[in-house]
Amino acid sequence: MTDLFDDSPPPCPACNHAQSTPLIFGVPSHEMLVAERLGDIALGGIADDPALEWVCGSRSCGHRF
Ligand SMILES: [Zn+2]
């Protein structure tokens, strides 16, 4: 089959932590703010580097990649 629709997050390249959080850019909606508070997503703000897609799930790392 294909990996294109594999939605399991990649491991952090900095610390190899397995749980990464999707990084969302743009003006956040109310739902996005709630999701960020719950830890489901991370908000990247506006005009950051759009090549970044993930935030490491390890609080002590926080690496964006
Ligand atoms: Zn990490």
C-alpha cells in the first residue's frame, strides 16, 4: 500500500521521542485554541517557517521539525 495516509507522527529527530504534535500555522480559531490547550496540536503563529510540521511531544525538548 502507501505511506501517504499514515497519520502516525514521526519521531523527534532531536531526541527520538515517539509522540509528536502537529504544528498549525495561521490565525487560530476558537477550536484550535481549545485543541492546543488539550495538547492535540501546537500553534506556530503567523509567518513562521511553513516547512515545519511537527513539535516534539517531550516538554523538555520542544524541537520543531
Ligand atoms: Zn524531541
